[in-house]
Amino acid sequence: MKNLQSLHGKSIFLGYDMVKRSFGVMAMKGNLKKALELQRDYYIDKLLLIGVYDSMILDGMTITELKNEYHYFYYDVPSKKPSFSRRN
């Protein structure tokens, strides 16, 4: 039993746990990358639907630029001047 413990009293399996966690971090990085690609594809598809941009232009934009353009075209309601009518 003494062979399985380090000088500090911790098992050698601590190294295994650290490797296991690092693979978890790598998996999280892969998931994040996949999520960003899906988000980018979503914005590109929606912007191509309205026909304002060419796919070559959209491929050169960042996700933030795509998001801003998406929100501009889909959620920006043109400002309307209120028409006041006076009733006598």
C-alpha cells in the first residue's frame, strides 16, 4: 500500500485525475468551437435569406459583425413619427 502513495500522502491516481480533467477541458474547447461555428452558420443563413449580402462578404465577417447585422435587419423597427391629430 505504501507504494501507491507519494511523499505527501496522496495517491498516484491524482495524476490520472489531472489527465482526465485536461481531456474534459479539451472536450469543452471542442464544444465551444462547435457552438461558435453553429452560431456563425445560423447568422449567415438568416442574412442570406434576406438577400442583402453575398456569401463571400458574409464569410469575411466576424461573428459579432454578423450578429449586429442580423439584429439590424430583423429587429430594427424603423422609427415612426407619431402623427398627432387634434380633435376639436
